[in-house]
Amino acid sequence: MPSATTEDNRQTQHDSWFDPLPLDEYLEINKLSRKTVPKERPVDSTDKLGELDIRCGPILRLAGTLENGSKNYRGSIMLVLKDLPETHTPQITYKIGPAAAAAAAEEEAAEEEAAEEQNGSATRGPVSATKFSTGEFPATKYYEEDGFSFYRINVELELVEYEQKVEYYIDNFFKKSFQFYIPSYEESMNVISYSCNGFSLACDCDEYKSSLWLDVLNKHSKQHYHVMLGGGDQIYCDAIKLHSQKLTEWLETSNPVKKRSAPADSETIKEFSKFYLKHYMDWFGKGFWTGKNSRVLEALFPLAMSQIPLVNIYDDHDIIDGFGSYHDSTMAAPIFSKVGNIAYRYYMLFQHQMNPDEELHSKDPSWVLSKRDGPFIKQKNHSVYMRLGKEISLLGVDCRTQRKLKQINEPETYKIIFDRLKKELSDETNKGETKHLLVMLGVPILYPRLVWLETLMSSPVFAPLRKLAQKGVINKGLVNEFDGEIEVLDDLNDHWCTKNHKRERNKLLKDLTEFGAKRGVRITILSGDVHLGCIGRLKSKYHHHPHAHLLGDPQEIQRFNEKLIKYPEHDPRLIFNVVSSAIVNAPPPDAMATLLNKRSKIHHFNRDTDEDVLRIFVKDTDGKPRDNKQFLNKRNWSDLILAKQSVLYKSRAKLEGDEVDNADEIEAVYRKFPQPVFDGHESEDLLKDQKPNDREIEYPLFASSLVTTLRVEQDKSDVKSKSVGYEVFIPRLIGHYELDNAPIKHVDV
């Protein structure tokens, strides 16, 4: 909490407090980063701040808000320092005040009014200046290796009646990027969702002069982001195959018995640890990465992490490509299992700023922990729950630690997760404040089925080809190095819709739908992994025939159908899956997007519920009409902002609409089909002549609607890194519902 308060004049105390972000500097950094990429991690003289040699960080992490009925804000800052003297502990001080001049003026006016009441109008003195609080965040060394000291700086602040800006100082040194924003206690966080933050080994990085991290910072200057949700693959660690001699020897072992029993000796463990430590230091520290054919300097990624706090889950590339989706016998091999366990350690050290050996690893209030360790990664499932301000809550599901070929998480783990949700979102605890629950799942769950391709790849027809590829007679790239299966099969096995995970998928969707309906909370799923953008949807069916739904009276059925289309805010089964991928990695070819488009049909989840994909990409980023309206294979990221906080829509949101339960009373609310929004044409409705039907639905702009925008890259060769937004208004759920027990395939039948 603040340790001191000053009443100096705002301008003399901090002339640059309300200055915008230095966007011109960020553009120059992007130009230089793309112009000449060094062969090794670059060394910058400004990495040294006095006695501190900072090799990674500062990196911000969010840990929770509004906990136990308080107005608290909890987080941390990570610094990794090289060869720090034993007697020196870094000192992190901070200054906190209003984020906007308007809030400062309001505070001054309130103080003036209070002084007037106290002293009387006749003795009124000069207007008192805005109060800035100052203090120190305590630092704790939580890990040390090879001369690197890991420090976690604990952030404890209090939310007030206006948005606040925090500037922090490292040993009294300050850079323009050492700042972040926290919302007021009446607001929710402005959220970024992203995934696939790195390149695949064989990718040609030279094609990409644009940086979507520059786009993030450009948008951040106009609409402050309070948190970044990393949906997995925040780092690509597949390069361990290039840098570990021990792993290479293991991969080249042809005898399957020897391969599965080879021990992970101390040299192997040391080599793996050295790789992950250096790889994280390079990428999280400088945005530097080297692949098979090229290298890249994504210098604005670390700059973004120093200004916008993170909440992360992890996926396979945070470990190694496909980890968890190979045959269980391969996963259990001591050397391969050791890859997972060592990768987990550095995932915790860098992405969650804690040591797996310290108490915090099992005691942080945000964790939702399983009872048992995973089968291959010998750690408990670490899912995460926290509130993102007043009206948004977050559940990040750990879908790797317990993963096997035929399991993503144990049934008992799901029970623990939903017990936590029931507790946190109960009327007693939450008081109905949460309107939206964001659920992070690394891999899309509302996505086209590719079971036919999975069946083909695992067919006996391919067995001779697999054998020839394993022996090197034909292209060895046809099969993966780990278990000799067709290369693409591990990606298919990763998907929720694979035959191995169908029951688990359908059960999770059923439980989420019923939970959201009963609690009156709109659930939105955030996913990545697939390197393209799309938005899947689960919704109540539109029943074309009077007797398709067991409601009885045909007139009642018709009214129900009309209400579903006209008033989707009353649909208790409506769930969107926002698929935002990739912010850095290369997209798949057009042929893959075309295949997905052809395979994407309306699927009948059960008698009452359909799932499909929004036809949102009616125009490409250049404004030209598109044939494939469901999938756009260009790099992207997304943001989710309540309409009443959106700089674009807060003046248009109908505030009183959120309190109305009668559909007839909210006829005048602005409604819009999901569609692109081009710069300079924000008020244009490209689909104003479209008539609503069972697939094309207008969504309402309430104050608590979640304006969700996929930000898609315009031109990968443009260093200015502009994007086009594709948006949908996600309405809060009006009402509470007890859903019929309609049987669901693979779960009930």
C-alpha cells in the first residue's frame, strides 16, 4: 500500500505524468529490430542501471483484484539480474496517481468542495493539488542459477474511484516503459488475449517486418489495457531439438525399447536446464530467437510486458511441440518426461514468477490446484481463477499438466474447478457483480471437426509409408521424431474434437453452459493454437418446425424462436469461443483455411443446442469482399472491453439497458451484426441491409456488453504494423435459467 502522500502541485511534481506513450520511439525500435538482426542476443548499455545488470525484465504479472470483499490489487514484477553483489537488494519504489487529467480535475474539485464546506465560502482558499501517493514494493529473491538472481517484487495497491497510473523506479532509475494502469473499483479490466507468441523452427522470419506488439502498444496508448491473457505458446521451445546433444541422441535411437527406457542422467538434466534458462532469457529478455533458417528480434514484446501485466496458461510449445499428445509410452520415457518437468520449472519461474520449490507455488490464492500430480509432469494441475475488476472474472484452465493421449484433465480436477467457480460466483461471495466469465483454453473447443483426417492419418493404409519414413527410405519429415506417427497427427490429437477427447469436451461444454445459465453469467472461451482467427459459437437452436422442440404450444415455440434471434441476451446457451492466434507465428496457407471453411458446418450439440462459426470476415483487411467468411489466416490478437469503457462505444451504450429484464423495453438498444471495423469508418455498418436469421444475428450494445475485437494484421511487410478489427458485441446474460436435461452425444448416450 502507499507509504507516503505528497501534496505538491501536479505539474511541478511530475510534468510528464499525463504524457502519451512514446509511439514514435516504438516505431523506430521496430524498424531497427527488423533491419539487422544480430547473430546473438543483443547487449544494450541501458540494461545496466547503476549496479544492476538486468538480463530479463521488468515483467509485470497480475495475481488478483477485489479479493475477500476488499478493493485490493495484487501483482508482481520480475527482474533477473546478473552477478548481483550479495549485499545489494534491488529497491523498487513507485508513484501512483490519476491516469487521466479529467480524473485529477475531478479530485481537485472534490477537495475544493470539501474545503469550502469546512471553511465556509467566505474563507475559501486556493484549489489543492492532486494527491500522488508514493511507496516501495518489497523485493524477494526466489531463485538463483548460474549467477542469475531472480527477484519478485510484490505489488499491493488499492483500487479507488478512478483509473490510476503507476510509475515504478528500479534503484531510482526510470524509463518511459516503467508504468502500468489499474482500473477503478467500479470498472473492469480492459483485456488483451493472445497466443502463439513465437515462430516455428522452420519458419522464415525475414518475411515479417510488421510487429503486432507495436500494434498492441499503439492501441494501448488510446485505450489503456490492464491485463494480457496469454493463452499458451508464449515461447516456442522446440529449438531444444537443435541445442541439446542428449535429446538428439535420444531422438535418433531406433530401438523403441532402448528409447523408452533410456535414463535421464545428471548431464541430460543439466543440458535441458541450460537450454530453457537461456531460451527464456533471450525471448522474454530481448525478444531474440533463432530457428533453422532465420532469426528474429521481437524487441517490443519485452517492452509490452513491462507495461501490461500478464496472466498465463501454457500449451505444448512452452514445453516442446506436441507434448502430451504422443503415445503414453513415449510420454513416460524418462528423457521425454524430463523435458516436460524441466520446462515446467522455467514456465513457473518466468511466466508465473515463482519457484516450484517455494510455498507460494501451492499457496497463492489465485491457484485452483488438483489433488494429484500429472502422469508425466510430476506437478499438480495449476489452473487459475481471479476477478478482472468488478464485472469480469477469469478462469484459466491448465490443459497440459495432466494431459495424456486420451485425457486432458482428470474428472476430479474439473470437479475442483467448478466447486471453486460455484464458491467465487455465489450470491453470497460475488453479489451478482460478475457479468462475464472468461475461460482460457489453449486449444479451440468450438472448432471444425477433423476426425476424418485423424482417421486417415492413423489408418493401416499409411503404415508402410510410416515404416519407410522412419528408416529414412522416404522423406523422414513425414513422421515425427518422438513416436514415429504421421507428423500432423499430434496436432490433431491435441484438439478437443479428436475422438480421444470428445466425451471430455462435451462434458466440459455441458457443465459450462449449465453453470453460466444458472448463475446468470455469460461465458466466453478464449483459445489460440491454430495460427488463424475465428469465433466459434454455441447457441440455442432456431427451430424451423413447430414440433422440433418440446415446449408444447406452437405459438409459444414461435415466440421462443423470435426471442432467440431478436434478443440473444436472453439465450442461456450462448457461448463464444474467441480464437486469437497467432500474434507472432506464421499463419497456415490459404488451402488450410479453405479446408476448414468447407468442413465447418452447423453441428447439433444436443436437441436444444447448435454450434457453428461466425461469418464475421465479410471483407479482408484490404477492404475487398471475401469468400471465406469464417476463417482468416493472418496473424492476429484480440481485446475485450466493456462497452461503457470502450473509447469507441461508451457514448453509445445504453446504460439503463443492463437493468431491464423485459425484452420489449430494450427495443431501442443499438444492435449490430459481427463485422469488420475499418479505421476512419468506425460508425459504418457494413451489414445494415442484412436481415437477421438463425445464423446472422444482431448483438446488442449494452453498457456491460463485451466489445470483442480480433485485431488482424494488414501487411506483414509494413513496419508500421497496422491491423483491422473484426468485432462482435457479446451481451451479458439477462436472467437465470435451469436448462432441460437434453442428452448429449458421448456424455449421456
